[in-house]
Amino acid sequence: MTQSDSDDRVQDDEPMPNDETPKREKKLSPSAQAILRFVKTFEEGGTIDVLTEDADFTRLRQIVTSYRGSLYVSLMKRLEKVLKLGGVEIITQRDVMSLITQLWEDNISTLSKTELNFLEAIVQNPGGSLKDLSMKADQSYAQSRRAQKRLFDSGILKIGGMLNVYQMGLERVLIVLESPSLVLSGPYCQKSLFIDDNDGSPLVLTVATVPFSKRKELLDIVRSLRNTSTNAKVYGLSAGHPNFNSIYFNPQDGWKALDLFHFRLMLRKGSDPITISGIPAPSASEITRIKKSDTLVMDALVESLDGTANDIVKATKLSQSTAFRKRASLLNDGIILPRARVNIPQLSDRIVVVCSPEVGGNISPGWHTLPLTYMSQISNLEDKSDKKVLFLAALPTGLGKSVLDVLDDETSKVDDYSAWIVDAAIGGTTKVSPMYDRRRNAWAWDVSRHFDALTYSVVRRAASPHNIHLDLA
């Protein structure tokens, strides 16, 4: 290991004594022992002959190769610690895989200084060259290159594409439903956030990307939901911007704590009200004719912008020359914009705040000290005077309630301010290819086909409490 790598790596643990092996193997099921052998073989660079490499096998390989230090040694030490507590009858394959995931998530969440610096730089400038990002991070090109590779390999960082809705005759909206019995779903609905604790009234925030020319029809859909909910509103949602800050990161404990006293003091700094600018209104007349190949490449770039032309070829079945040409054109014309997506496992709690621009100005200094945040503007499509700021944050597991308590304590009871913990989410991205009607040169729109009103309880059960969306654009 070179000196320049010393701050970027975690030292391997010491192996366990051999005399503990027979006792441990008696407690492990045959399949659990097989998983441990796979891990050891992967680490030693060996190969394993399997008839078909399924998703779990591929995932295990990715975990082992991105783990800093020795996953096998860490597993042995953890298993030995558990067995010494006594009372364990059997450890199954599922138990071992669960432990592997836990160890790996803690391991990859502990980032080196160069990785932290690189993340801060790339979240602010996701389309920057490695040279520019190195300068912004104030580190060498080689350090940034290693940091980038490790972040990509572990899945902490991914560069995706964001559809520039203003050039596509689309608009991004946020539908807010309070105590709904029905939830809106369909191909235009990208993602929904579920808030269970809202003074006894569940709240659902649904992000949709819809044709601007169909705004009247969208408003009619939302109005119809007022018959099945306490309240239903629809806002225009700006693209907003994510932010990353490592000020509360601790090299020993990772992201397991925040300095809430410092956060409280930062909230008291105050600031000028956040300026709410009008969210650009796209026009359907601006759409130029789009080919099927364009829409396919758009979908591939939104999913992953850091892939190669070969990756696009695999996803779209287009020729390499066509994929390369379309990719360059979409990026140069600003139809697809780069967006950094950061997923740090230890930052699993999510909180959301909706407030006035004045309150937003007061919250902003403290908010930007939190590890991962997103800020956007929302404007009521039915009441132009109703303009607010939306904040989202990813926080260390279990600390969402503590941060909300501080926010509530430092905010006046008369302020236009609401804050919640996000309990679950569902959805992903809107696919362009199936929604654009090439013959009519317009976005497909049929309320009966493209929108469903699903029972709240059914959708809520399908929502996941893990990997909740942070960036709503």
C-alpha cells in the first residue's frame, strides 16, 4: 500500500484462532457455511463454478469486492462474539446474509477524507470533469480518481440523468393528499412519500411529471380526489438541488451521531427569506419531433449517466454509433442534465419540512449542515399566492425524531411551518419511451389508462421503509 492510499483504506482485522473453528461450524447450517466459503474464496481471488450466477450471487460478489478490509475476518469475529453469549442453536444462510449486509453497510458508510471531499464537489457539480472536481475538492487527480472508483463500486455514488422537463413540454408537480382513502398511481406518477404520523392524519406526497398542456385535466383529477381525502392540493415543483456536507462525520463512528447542539445554534443564525422565483412554464409548442431511438436513449441516461455507449447499446438494442450520437446530442442540447445520487446506508432516516420563504431563510443555515439534504420550491397551481419551500434530509438511523424536536423547538408556533418523518416510499422514474406518441408528436394522455386511484392501504403496504427518495427531481 502506498503512502497516498493510507487515509483511504481500513486496515484488515486479525483472523480468529483456529481452535474456535469446530465449535463455530457446529452452529452453522451447511448453506451458511457455503456462504462463508464463497466470501473467503472471493477475497482470495479464487473462482467459484456455478451453473447460473443469480442476483444474490452477483450481489455477494459486489459486496465482497467493495468491502474495505476483510469481510471474512469481520464475519468470523462477529459470529464468535455472538456464540460466546450462548444460547444459539443454529445460524442459517439467511442469518449470515443479513449479517453480511449489516457489516457491509456500516463499512461502506465510513468514508475517507478524500471521498468526503469528492462527494461534496460532485454533488455541487455532477457534470464536472475529474480534473475540475479534483481542484474543487482541493486534492490530487489520483486521489479523486481513487475516491470516485470506490464510491461507484460500493454504490454510494451514482450519476444519473435528470429530464429537463422545460424543454420537453412537461412539468413536475407535487400532489399532497391528507388522510386519503385513494392514492394516485400510473406511469406519469414517479414516486410517493408516505407520512404516517401527521396528528392522526396520514399524508401522501406524490411527485408526477405530466404534460403542461394537460394541466387543466390534471387539476380535475386532483379535485376529484377531494371527495376521498381531507384535503388535496397540487403544486408546481422546481428541480431544486441536493447538498452534501460532512461536517458531522466522525472517523470513528461514521454517521451514527450529529452535533445537535451545533445544529440548534446554526438554526438561530437566521437569514434573509428565500427568494421564490416563478417556476418556468414549458410550452407544448416547444417540442420538436422525437424519434423512438431518442426516447430509448433518454430512459437509459436517466437511469445511468456514467455508463458507456456500450451500456446504452445493451439497454436500448441500438447500434453503437446511434447510441453514441444520440447520447451526445441529448447532453449537448441540455435535454438530459447530470444529477449526483448519493446513497449512504447509515443515513436511512428521512424528514421533510414545508414552510414559508421567511421560515425557510431561518432554517437554511442549520439545514445545510445536515449530511444529505434537498431543497426545492413549490407553488400552488390553484392559488398563486401559496408559495412555499420544501426541504428533505437524510439523517443517521434513529435521529430523525431528535432533529425534528430541535426544529420544532426553534420555530415559532405561529410560523407557516410543518415537519414530518417520512415512513416509506414507492416508485422510481417516469419512462419517456412508452409515454410519447410519435405519430401525433405529443405526450400520450388518457386519464382512464394513465391514472389509477388505488386504495391507500394497498399502496401503503407495498411501500418500502428502505432507500426512501431524497431528490424529488
